[in-house]
Amino acid sequence: MQIYTAAMIIQSEQTTPHSLINALKLWWNPVCLSSAFHKKLNQGNKMANKLQSLIVTAIIFLSAQATYADSRVKAIQQKLSELGYQPGVADGIWGKNSEAALNQFLSSKGLTFDGKIDTNELELLEIFSFKYNIDDSLPVAWIDEFKNIMGILQEVLPVDENFNKYVKNFTMNIYAWNGKVKNPFTEKQGMSGASISGDGRTRWMVLEIPENEFKYDSLHRYSVIVHEYFHIYQIGLSKDRMDPKWLNEGGAKVLEEMFVQQYYGRSSLQGDFERAELWSDEVFTNPKLYEKFETSSKETADGWMDMNYAGSAFIFLTLVNELQKQSISEQEAFKLVFRDFWIEKSNESNWEKAFEKTFNINIETFYKRLSEYSRKDIKKILPSKSLKIQNIFN
């Protein structure tokens, strides 16, 4: 009976991420309880194991999609309430009251609701959103995972409304393609690599994913999404005051590695630290060089100063370690460096003053303590693998 009910939900025209999750669970439970299925799993039956993996992956993916849908609906409900309409409780569940309130809002502008919430409604309500421009040169699996990751990030690290003031519109375009082909977006020629770019009027995200990252199963093809998204988060919180480089890029590097550790079970952070050619000992002897891109992005006789932002990440994690010596928990220390510092930057243009206010230590004292570290301290400063980004940002 449960399997039949699940089939009815999946075939329904009203299917939503939530209903699909429930359908999969309804179908999955009797299958899991089947003694025959357990026997096949225990015997290492390839089909049974593949089916198990497929269903679990589907539930995780759809959960992320549902979470994002809920956060967007909640933002619309909150905005409609602020404007004097009556969408009901801002609970992230779309119902008759929410739709009626949106219809009233659109009617006031001479418009009608077409039954689908998209960037048009979000822009009218002045709610920040992303527009995905994804070239078909990218594998379907990557596109699905991209949407999954973006759903998680927008729920856990919502972009501060201040960001709207610095992109000068409420929709941010993301352009993504496989590096094996030429930039396919004629309206944005000259794009390459991965970055948050702009022209003085608006900004956009660039994600050119190298073909070799698919060939060699590099998690960077996913972690780079986290890295660039975090810069948007930083801009929103700080009013676009993004110095110093080592806190800016070091933080993005650490967060992307913590994300893939949490969701994919592995990270390249320790490996990058252990590759001596990727970063310089000037991290310890002259860390001021890492405050700016122009003084820390060059190659030296022994290798690079900050390849993969390994040097910046080491300084960043050393700060987290020093904060914990002040009887601050690891979770709270990461909250201070990932979030609170950038909020303080919005009120204080001088980053060194914001640094001292946030961390209760001046930059000169911190750099002196940093000089007492060495490459032998890599394992001591690595984040705990059990630490979840949800716990930090919530």
C-alpha cells in the first residue's frame, strides 16, 4: 500500500520537492524492511546496493531543493507582510493566503500572477535572487549538484540585503560552463576562471570549470561554488569592504574545504598545506604581505607565495586557533572569523580597528604569535571534521 501511495504522489501534477521526499520515504521503507532486500544487500548484490545509493542520494538532493524553496517562500511572505499585505505566518509554506497577498501586490502594479514564482516577482518585491546561466557543456550531474549546493548555501548563509546596494539590482547572474569550450556567453565576453566580477553597475559570478576536474574527479569543481558564493556573503555583510586578503580569501578557502569535508567526506586542505611549493614561509616572517593581492600573489625561488590561497588559509586558521586559547569554542571562533568580523567591517572602514574590536587582540600581537608557528603545526590548526557549517552560521 505504501508503494502504491508513493507512486500516486510522484505521478501527481502537484508534485513538489517535499512531496517527492515523502514519496521516496514511503516507497523506501517497505523496500528496506523486505528481508529479501536485506539478504541481497548482505550478499553484496550490485543492483540492490546501487538502488540503495540512488534513493539515499535522491532524498538528500530533494531535501536541499525543498529547503531552498522554503527559504525563498519565507522571504516573500516576510516582504509582503512588511508592505502591508496579509500572507499569514511567514513559515515558508506556500498557501492560499500567500498567493492572495501576492496577487494583491501584483494587482497594485497592474500585473497578474501567472502561478509561477520567478525572478520577476522577486525583483518587484526587491528580494535578492540568483539567475542561473548554465551552458550544456557541463555534465547534468554537475548541474544537479550545483543547484543542490546553492540551495544549501542560500539557506545557511543567506545573502545580506546590503548586497543589493552594491550590485545595484536584485538579481545576480551566474555564468557557468565547461573549460573545454570557449566562453559561450556572448553578452559577457572576456570571462574566464572563477570570480565575482563587475562593471561598476552590477556584478556576476563566473564559474569556468576545467575539464580536468571532471577527468580526475577533483572536488574543486564543487568547492569553487562555495568559495565564490562566500565572497557574495562577505560583500553583503561588510558593505563591500573586503580587506585584508588573508581573511577574505583565506576564509573562502577554509569554508569551501569544510563544506566538501562535511558533504563529500574529503578535503584538500591538509594536502595543500603539506605542499611546500604552494605557499611561502613569509606567512610566519612577513604576514603583512598577505594583506594585499599584489604583494602575495607572486612566485618565489622556492615556489608560490599563496597558490590555492594556502598561505592565507594557514594565517586564517592560526587566528581561529589563537581565539580558542581565549576560552572560545571552536564553533564560536569560526563564527567570529566567518561572520562577525565582516559585520564589524560594515561599521568600521579601517580593518585593523575592526579586527581588534572583533577578536579582542590587535594585529601586531597576532602577527607576533603567528611567527611562533611553523609548518609542523598544520594538524594542530585544521578544523575538526565533525564541525558542521550549520552550527557555525546558525
